[in-house]
Amino acid sequence: MIISKFSKNFFFAVSVVAVFFGLVFVVQAASKKDIVYPVKELNGCKTEKECRAYCDDSNNMEACVAFAEKYSLMSKSEIQTAKKFIGAGKKGPGSCSSKESCESYCDDVSHLDECLVFAEKNDFMEKGDLEEAKKIQTALKKGAKLPGGCSSKDACDSYCNDPNHMEECITFAESAGFLPPDELEEAKKVMTAMKKGAKPPPCRGKKECDRYCSDPANLEACLVFAEAAGLIPEDELQEAKMALEAIKKGVKMPDCRGKKECDAYCGQPEHLEECLNFAVAAGFMSEEEMVMARKTGGKGPGGCRGKEECEAFCENPDNQETCYEFGLEHDLISEEDLEMMEDGKAQMQEALEDAPDEVVDCLVLKLGGGVVEQMREGTARPSQKMGETIRACFDELMPRGGEFDDGGGYESDFEEEDFSEDGDEPDESRSGMPSREDVLRMLPPNLPDSVLECVESQLDEETISSGRAGIQSLVEGCFVEANQGGNIFQSAQGFLLKVWNKIKAGKR
């Protein structure tokens, strides 16, 4: 379990050297068929037993390491470590020179400082492991006591694997500060669950438990405990239960473990059918979605994979053409959706026909003359970028006949006679505030009829009294309502997202 990490990290430093001795001294027969006895490189040893005995002698380390490297009997990292040990003089802490003697020496907690110095000096430990070991070292120097007074790795493992000692071991790990906050929180959840009678899986440490719980035969037991301890978010827990039910029905689970590994596995064409069948059986995707995934080969526009990645891709205005073409290519766009796009084109044409010249010039500047011409001809496909640009140009260039001061009062740009008809005096009944007719007369003369009708029907005394901001807001709202502003194309964005919802290869 997680709580054993404290002893594992603590003794990682003191036993790591001994482990490396074992790697160097034992010639592993991983490639026996390539080894011909007697082995000339190993003093002519005639059997595996003789060769092991030869390599147990530290004086023969160079020859044994060279032999192991030649026949790939050790990994590259193990070879490098062995060479480092040779460079250190073939002697470890306390002058130990064999696996057994180094384990015996460094397993004694009183030799911790010496063994840590040796490991750090010769670069035998990863930076993170070394830092954790030093935290325990510091805690001991400050007077902290190992749980139960244990003084060796085996003793501490045995003590802390007893559920009755869990709290004491977690307290030590917390005080020493070598458990990351997330693992410490998990350890406390495990402890609380066990106190309530929940039975943990028979595994120790994250790696071991990941392997154990990845076995479909152990999945149910692991889920029961994870739920009791609150170790899995609710959505992931429900998905795991769905997968379990599919397994119980006899559906073969894809040969992968974890999201990253399964994304890679299911992304390979030869595994697609297997993954799709399991996803449907587990309820991760519908039959319709499976059909769509088969059409696309499990990939989305731009080669994206997975719901989140492809939604992010298609939400980017620069990729919307790619998403649309992908939908057309794979027959994922319905007649209804195509009609919606055609409606968008028609609305765009209408908007340009009625738009003031200043707005058209603005669109040419920002979108390019070619795009604007396509919009006029009805060949341009509506996009979010087009819609936002049209809205910005209308907002920026829509002319105003008068101004309102910051306090909401009206400051007319017209001469006094402009407020009257047939020589009558201007209407002063509302303390200088323009009449409804005055406001309508100040509106741009080239407003589209649909917008003008909207303003006339909604302009009231309250809007007039709110000043320029209120009247401007009303006009802009009427542009939107009449589909003459940037919101014309909001439906285009929604359409493209809808296309992706059809082509996604599954929820996971």
C-alpha cells in the first residue's frame, strides 16, 4: 500500500548500492543461445555456475560488465551504473565488495549517512529519490524515531504493513515530509476506509497495485475498496463500473491499461474494432457513434483523437473549414445541417446588400476583397470569424446623427430649425429631450427596412430618456434580431460542433 513508501524510500538509499552489485556480479542468461562455453572473456568458465562464481569476485568486474554489455544481459542504465561503481574503486560504503556485504552494511540505520553520501557522490540515485531520502535523514537527526523502532528495511516493511500500525507510519511520513501531498491524502483515505472495515487489495505501492488492479479478474475488488476510500472521482468510478459490467458479460477488454496507453492502443487501425465493440458494450458510446467512428477510422478532423482534443480543434475558427470538409468527406452532415448552412449564406448576402458603404469597406479591409465578393455571390461558407468581423464593422461604423452627454442628456448636432416641421418651434415640453420623431429623424437614412421597423416598434420614452447608450443599444439589438450583425453566424459555429459530436470516436 501507499504507506509502505516511507520505508521503501528510506531504504532505497541504503540498499541501492547492493542492488547494483547484484546486477553486475550475476551474469544473467537472457541470451544463453548466443553464449558459447567455455566463455573466453570470463576466464574460460565452462558452465553458468562457474561464470557466476567468476563474476562474484569484484576483481573481475570490468570483464563481467563488458561481457554483459556485449550480449545485452543488462540494460543500458544498469551498465552505466555498474561502470560508475567500477569508477568508484569497486568498493562501497564500509568497504563492502559484494551484494550481501553491502546489503548488510547499508541495511543498518546507523550507516545511513555514509551510504547516502556514497550514493550521491557516485550519482546512484535519482534526484527525487535522493531528496526524499535526505528528508528522512533530516527527520532522524532531529530526533524522530522510525515507526515501532524498526532499524532495517524488512523490519519497517513488516511493521508498517500491519494495519494496526498504519496511523503511526503515516504520521512519521507526514512529519518527515517525504510523501507528496496527494499521496499523503490518499494514504489517510485508505487508513480511514480500513478503520471502517474496508479490505484493501493484496498489493503494496502504486506500481504494484496498478498492475494488480489492471487485471480484469481483480477489477471488482479494487473498485469496491477505491469507492469505500474515495480514491476515484465519481465520474471515473461510474465509467469503471460500466467497464466491469461489460467484462462480466464476456466482452474482451482491450489489451491496454490507463487512458494514455489505451488512447495509443485504440488509435492503431488493427485495434479499432476491438475498442469500438468494448466501448459500445460498456456504454461509452452509442451504436450510431460507433458507425461514425468506423467511417472516420477513429480519427477526427486534423487527425485529432478523443472528444476533448477534437472539440478544441473545431472550436478554433481557423480550423472550421477543415472540420466542415471532414464532415462532408465522411458523409456526416445531414440535409438539415446543410440547409442551415445555406440559410446562413442567404442571410450573409442580405446583410451585405443592405450594409452601408463604410461597413463594406471595413469588411474588405479585414476579410479581403475576395472573401467579401464570395459573400456577395453566396459561395462563401459562413464562419465564426466572418460573423465577428461583420458585427465589429457595424458597431464601429454605424453613423449617429447626435450625441448624448455622459449624464444621459442629449446634445443635438442639429440646428434649432431641424427639430421643427413647417417652421414650427421645436418641442420643448420635455426640457430639451428630443421627441420620438426627433430620434427617428436622426437615424441613418440607409438603415435596412427590417432594422428600421424594429426600432420604430420598440422605441419608447424610457429608451429616449436613457440617452445615446440606450438608443444605440436598441439599434444594435435590432440589427441582431434582423440577422444583420455578427450573430448571423453563431449558428455556423454550433453547426461545426454538432458535426464533431457526430464524428467523435467515443467518449474515452
